[in-house]
Amino acid sequence: MTKFDKTSSKHVSRWLMCIMLVAATVAVIVFFLPRNSGPQYRYDIGKPWMYSSLIAKFDFPIYKTEATIKAEQDSMAEAFEPYYNYDAGVETEQLKRFTERYKTGMPDLPPGFASLVADRLHRLYQAGVMDAAAYSELMRDSTAMIRVVNGKKATSMEAVCMYSTMTAYEQLFSDPKIAEVRQALQRCNLNEYIQPNLKYDEERSETELGDMFSGIPLASGMVLSGQKIIDRGEIVDDYTYRVLSSFEREAQRRSAGTSAIPSTVAGQTLFVSVLVILFTFYLLLFRKDYFDKPRSIAMLYSMITLFPLLVSLMVGHNVLSVYMLPFAMTPIFIRVFLDSRTAFNAHVTMVLICAAAVKYQYEFIIVQIVAGLIAVYSLRELSQRAEIFRTALFVTIGCCVVYFSLQLMQDSNMAAIDHSMYKHFVVSGVLLLFAYPMMLVVEKTFGFISNVTLIELSNTNKRLLRTLSEEAPGTFQHSVMVGNLAAEIANKIGAKAQLVRTGAMYHDIGKMKNAACFTENQMGGANPLDTMSRIDAAQVIISHVTEGLKTAEKYSLPGVIKDFIRTHHGTGKTKYFYISYRNEHPDDPVDDSLFTYPGPDPFTREQAILMMADTVEAAARSLPEYTEESISNLVNRLIDQQVADGFFKTCPITFHDIAVAKQVLTDRLKAIYHTRTSYPELNRQQAKSSNENNAAGTAGENKLKV
């Protein structure tokens, strides 16, 4: 396949990826968006109407508010007469029981007394006796009326004329004739013969009350088609608010049919598609390299999708306020792992999509865009807890200030300003603090690495680095030196200093297996490689790369650190053994692969920096003398050779970056090895003359002292 064919195939695959990403993202977001049809406006009582003049497009009633309908229902419920069924059998049964007991068990009562008591019980039952609890509920209103149902006839009666079982018993003994023999009657317990004969008819009462409620008119007036509802700038009062609410309610009722749903979905699909496509074109135009990194694309489109889903669920189920969500997390994560411009574009795209679910509230869009800008500007690299705290504080203050300014523009009355929204901003700021622990989740999910993790990995108390310092102390010191040199170069050219420093700490961990075979660990002793053939010795040196990868896998080091181990020698050769072998076997063919590192060559600026620093630092140890000239010549020769060998062809490092790296390495090595200026020597004639002059001067001084 030709180079042109490969390029064409790459473009086709990239376009296919874009189409699939856009389609999947749009489908997921639109599926969860709430289906709000009809006009969508934001208005509050006492605030000006911010839209153009609103004219009624159809006739609609002016619906009463829920509070008004509830008040009418309460008033109707107070005047309602509940139904009670009269049970004549209760009286007959209880009088019969009393008469039979009087004949058999109460001989000490006066003659004819049983008929007196029976007559009083009859009167009580005729007035009506009900349960004590129901009677107490009715007596809350002394004017309460009930409907007593006797057969097919329902009669309205005052509840105060009724009795409960307790008041009936008291009424019975209030009769003077009965009170005379109270002590005798107490033995027969007349309370047993007083039972409720009025029972609440719940079914009939609830049905009747429901019919009355259904008769309450839900509207109080009409708005005709073509009538002006409100004009721009007019203040929304209570009546206008009710008219606007009625207009939206009627519009939603009219569009509640099945024909409105496809229209709503089509509009949402078109809206979300435009935004996602624009963001995708931004990546294609300015960040093409992200399409070669699946983890970057996965994180970007996941972030754009996540918060619209949360907003849709909260709005659809009417849960809390969307202002409590920490939307600034999206630009924070993208800013830390990718770049600031992509972070802002992704944030704007996400906020505009979320606006589709929150009725296009312009306050929401303005506040959240400002929050994203503050997050991008205030945070560079999330490496300390104080940084995320500062960002969360700035975002919270910024949101409050912007929202307050919007309120001032709408209402100059400071006392009427609603302060409840600021609580939501504070909650959002507190939730934004969770970006620090959430960083680990993003790293593990998408395969990134943050400065927090890099700082933890570069801690020399980590088990692996501590083992390296014990088993290969020379290699450990070399790694520290290389890390310092590489970090300073990275700072000068704008690369990731913490990343290259951490990569340098681990790039030679494979030397722990055969530490004595590497000169920095030999302490002046015999070199085990001298007893081996050139090929075997070269393989031992080369193996520190493969052994390093095995060790990195064992200790679960991130992939980006493993890349430093793979690339710090690139596809270079072990030149000492390679050249020695060729000199010893001038006529034999040489298999170059036996002396070549597995590679690959560096493909990031940080890996190229490490290669340069590693090579120069190791070679500088073998210089016979440390002068400015010798160090400068060494640095230039080694790095120029790496460039000539093509080690940096696949990484985005520039000639300017390489020139800066040379200068930094030269300056740092001069400082490390304390180079001195060479002083000129006097010739013998000048030295003799100088000595004579000094002696004469000394004699003169002594004579003066005497």
C-alpha cells in the first residue's frame, strides 16, 4: 500500500469515527431530554417581560391558581353536610336487653322505674347517638350540620342536637327522677345500653363531596385569539402571571397529542446535532491529534454527554435544582488532561445542550459559561488540594456575582431580590471540591495520568524506588540527576516537567536485575561483562529495557511511565559492544538486531527530553576533565548524533527546543562539576623580575617599621 493510500484510508476511518461519535452522542442525549412541547418562557412576578410582545394564537381560559382552587374546596368542605345512616335496630336491641335485665337482676329499684329509664333511652336514640370520636370532630364547629339518612329519606340536622355515647350517658343521669336512684343504677351500668345508632356513610359522603369539587370552575375568564397578553418590558403582576401560566398550560394540552412528540424529538435532535457537529469540527480543525488517542476522544464526548443526562433526569423528575450540579468539573478535567481551548469549547457545547432541558434559561447559560471560564483560567495543573479549593471558591463567587448582576438589571429593588439561588451556588461549589478525588476515577476510566499521581509516583519512599536505591544505588542517583536535568529542560520549552521527572525516576528500573553489570553500580570493581562475548554483553545491557517493562507491569505503573522505559534508548545501538565486535570481526557479517534496543523511538517531547538528558548525563561521567569547552562539545556531539540518527522524527520536538535543551544541559553540567576558568601562566623571566620587585618592596617596608 502506497503512502497516499495509507493517508486516504486514515482520513476515511477518521470521518467514520466522527460520524459514529456524533450519532451515538446525539442519540443518547436526545433519548433522555424531557419532551417539553409548546412555548417555553421564564418569567416571575414583579419582574419585567424579557421577550417580544406576546399575542394569543387561540382562545384559552384563564385558569385559577392551585391556591385559589384549594381555598374554594376548603370553603365548600366546611359547608358540606356529611351523611350518617340511622339504625333503628340499635334502639330496639338495647331496650330489650335493659328490660330483661330489670326483670331478673334489679329488684331493689322502685316499681315503674324500668319504663322511665326505657323512655329516656328512647328519647336519646331518637335524637341520635354517634361514636365519641366522630362527635368530637363535628363539635369543632358548633354550627355543623349533618344529613341523617333514614330509609330513603335524608334529613339535615344540627350536630349539636346529637349525642355521643358519653354525652348521652351524662344526659341520662341529668334527669332528676333517675338521679334519685343513682347508686342503685350504678350497679346495673346503664352505659352498656347506650350504643351509636348514627354511623358515618363514608362512601356516600366522599362521592357527594367529590361531585361538589368537580363542579368548581377551573377558570375565571377567557383570553380571545389575537388579544395581546403582555408586551416587552411590562412588569409581570399576579393576573398576568396567571394568564401566562394558562397560555402555557393550554398550549401543552393542545400539543399533547401524538403528533407533537415527533416534532419535539426532531427539534431536539436537530439542536443537539448542530452543537455536537460544531464541536467535532473544532477537533478536526484544531485538535486532529486527539483522534489518534481514543482515550482523549472518549473522555471529551463522555463529558459532553454526562451533565445533559443528569440535567434531563433532574428536570424530568423535578428533583432539586440543576444549579446545584458542578458543571465546572468538565472544563477542569479537560483542562488538566488535555488543553484549555478544548476545555472551554467542550464546556460551552455542554451548557448549551443542557439549556435545552431547562427551558432555555438565559441566566443558566450566562452563569455556567462564566463558571467554566473561571475554572479554565484559575486552574492549570491539579496537583494540590489547595488549587481545587481556590478554583471552587472563585467559581462560587463568580456565579453569585454574575447572578446578582442579572437580578439588578431586572429589578432595582434590593429588598425584592430572591436570595435562595445563592444557596444552590454554594452547594455546587462544595460538590466541585470532589473534582480532586474524582480525578482518580477519570484516570482509571480513560487511562490518563495527573500531576497528583505523578507526584505520588516520584516519591522516593515508594517501594519500587526504595528497592532501586538499595539494589542499584548508582542507577538511582543517575535517575535523580537525569530527572532534574530533564525537568529543567521541560520548564524552559513548556513541556510537562513533572511527567518527565517521574519518567526519569523509573526509566532504568530494569537495571536492578543485573545491577553489577552497569558501570554506575560497580564501585571500581571488576566488570562482569568483560568475561562475556560482545553479543552476550550487549544483550545484558539491552535487557534492562525489557526487564524494566516487566517490573513496571508487576508494580502496575501507568502506561505513560512504561513509554519512557521503552523509548529512552529508542532504536539505538549499544555502540561500545557493536563497534568492538566489528573491530574484532572485520570480515564477518554482523546482525545489527543483536546490538539494537527494541525501541520505539520517542514520540512525545517529554520522551525526547529524557533521551537527551539520559545520554548526556551518563556520558559526562567519563569526561577526563570538566571544562566549559569539553562539556559543551560533549553535549552538542551527542545530541547532534541523536538528531542525525533520526531518533526524533516521530515526536513533535522542534530545533528550537533542541537548542534550548543543549544550553540547559551545558549550563547545568558546568554547575554540577564546578568548572573553573583556566588561569594563564607567567613565563620565567617575568616571574624572576616579579620576585625581585616583591623582595625589594618587603625590605623597604621592614626598614620603615624599624
